[in-house]
Amino acid sequence: PRNVTRGADGALTVAGLGVRDIAAEFGTPVYVLDEDDLRSRCRDFQAAFPDEDIYYAGKAFLCRAVVRMIAEEGMFLDVCSGGELAVALAGGMPPERIGFHGNNKSVAELTRALDVGVGRIIVDSFHEIDRLTALARERGVRPRVLIRVTVGVEAHTHEFIATAHEDQKFGFSLAGGAALSAALRVLDEGVLELRGLHSHIGSQIFDTSGFEVSARRVLALQAQIRDARGVELPELDLGGGFGIAYTSQDDPAAPHDLAKRLRKIVDSECAAERLATPHLSIEPGRAIVGPAVFTLYEVGTVKDVDGIRTYVSVDGGMSDNIRTALYDASYSATLASRGSVAGPMLARVVGKHCESGDIVVKDEFLPADVQPGDLVAVPGTGAYCRSMASNYNHVPRPGVVAVRNGRARLIVRPETEEDLLALDVG
Ligand code: LLP
């Protein structure tokens, strides 16, 4: 996070508060959110996209306090389940600033979205169009919808592939004509208000040319819709997926550069298709919250294995960060509770779970004198760590502490053994 430095004693401080104090007060493991960092990333995106709507993708991490921060910063919010919608509303996000995603929204979820009046629903299948149309008719309301288009662009971290067909569960296929049919069905039925098209091409993307191909394809569809029905859709959402630096090897684009490139391609494509430029929106999740958080762990054991590698076991693991095991993701780690003049030692930071794949950081140089009782920080854990956390091995999920101006407050309390037992009814 932006407000992390080392104090005179060599220990990390965040927004002026030492990590040893945080650990003493809240225990470990704990997710530590640098609140000003998160807010500054919202502001960076808003400065870069002043005329666009920025929907924070709540799936990256959501709790009431973060909803409040996002709302205070004037952002919009993307939710993709009834649970996320409930948190968004509980956190005070105005419903008209909420966008509702998902490839299998239930009748109950759609009903709630209509009843609270979310700003837009991103429809993902013909069944959903029919379901939502029926619900809207019953209620005499006219919800605003976007059509999620599968544009045949698959973005990976450092590359993208553009194909004619994309075999995946989300959205309406562009190549197969489903996207055009969906738009025409919504327009012809006239019950839902079709505001525009939506495309999301992947996550942790560095190569922005994927966005360019996707914008081009989706605007070509926009022109087809105009040609077929004489309607120019006023909005376009290009999704999220902007990459962040997990290690020093990653070099993400600044929001400002992203904005410039996206706008340029949209403008030139609209000119080519003789379309008025639609109102743009984007949905960054990881880029807002990912870098603003680090996980603070305590070291329990240090084990040299046959001189090959040193395993540093911490008091959490794959239950609070599944991304290394699931995606082979790269993280870094640093000795947080003190400085050290010891030489570097190649370490693997592992968790406490009953699984050898329970790795938090695959390879990291830690000081050779790292020992039980030391605190280790793993940065960049704001996105898809707490939100994907589990209770594997009946390990309670850690809490989240927000730090600002030298003060820490708990915004998600850590789970207890009582919480784990609370659901057992037999
Ligand atoms: N919009 C839509 C429609 C999405 O599906 C997603 C992410 C986003 C926005 C936000 O993407 P972001 O800016 O955060 O990359 N669990 C995976 C990531 C899954 C992303 C799913 N959709 C991970 O840990 O890397």
C-alpha cells in the first residue's frame, strides 16, 4: 500500500501505525487495509475517467465499511449476487448507483433488484431476458439493462487472444449472432429499457490491445443494432480487469493511460461506424482494492528441507489466500516486525493447512534469521483473498482492519470457533 514505510526500528508502519501494534491489538493473520490508499485509487480512476462511470467490482472485496468508502468517493458499484447486493444496500450505496451482474440470477435476486430499483441489470441469457421481462411486466416497472456480449477476446496476464468463438458461460456470443438477437428481442418487446452493451474480457490484464479489439467488436454490433432498428444505444461498459503489480516484474498501466487508450479507440471506432460516442463505464475491482491491503501473518515454524529450500510456515494460508494454489499466482513477502541485517535466504511461505499445495508465496528471499514470532507481510491481497476465503480445516477466516491517520479500526471481525460451530444443527 501507498502509506507503508519502515520505521526507525526497521518494522513496517502503515499510515503511521506499526504492524506490531496492529498484531497485538487484533491478532494474526489479519488483512490490513490502508484506507487512504483505497480512496486515492478511486480518485486516480475518477481523475482519469471524469466523464465515465466507474463501477467498483464488489466481488474483489466487499463489506459495509468498504461500500461506504466507495459511495463517499462517488463511485458506482457492481454486484453479482443477492449477497453482494445485500451488503451494498446495507453499506448505504444508493440503489441507482448499483449494477447487477451474473449469469444465473435467481427470480428472488431479480425481484429484489427490481424492488430496490438498482440502476442497471446486465442480462446474460435469453432465459434471464424472459424472466426479467415477466417480472418487470408484473410490477409495471421498466428496468434499465445492458446486454453482456462475449466478444471472442480472451485476455491473459501478458497477452490476449482474439478468436471468432469463445466457449464460455458468460454473455451472448457475438460471432454466433446471439448478441444481436438478444438486443433485438429486448428492443422489440419494449418492456426492458436497453441502455447499451457490456463486455468484460478477463482479469489481471496488462496488454490493453485486448480492450481495443473488444471495443471495436462491440461497437460494430452497436452499429448493426442501429441499422436493424434505428436505435443508437446510449451506453457502453468495457468491464474491468486492469492488472496490478503483485511483484516487481509486473508493470501495470496508469489509469490515465488506460483512459486515453480506451477513449481513443472508442472515438475512432464510433467515427468509423458513424455512431455518437456512447457514455462509457468501466468496472475495476482488483485495481481499486488489491494494492491497498496486505496480509499480516505470524511465523510459527522455519524448516530447512535437505538444504533445498526453507519453508516458513505462517498462521494462515490457502484459506485466506487461495490464489497461489488456484491460479499459480505470484506474491511477495517481507519481514514486517523488525529490520534484519542477515543475508537473504530463499524461502517458501506456506500456510497451516493439511495440503502440500498450501503455498502463499512460492519463492521469496527473506532474511536468513527469520524465526518463530516474526511477523511477515504479504502485499497486494486486497482483491479476491478475503472474498474467496474459506474455512478449510475449520480455520476461522481473518478479520479486516482499516488504518487511517495512525488509527486502526476493525471493519470485518475475525471469525471465532463459535462462528464455525454456529451452523451445525445436528
Ligand atoms: N466486471 C465483470 C463483469 C467481472 O466479471 C469482473 C471480474 C470484474 C468486472 C472485475 O475484474 P477486476 O478488475 O477485479 O479484474 N478470482 C479471480 C478473478 C475473477 C474475476 C471475475 N470477474 C482472481 O483472483 O484473479
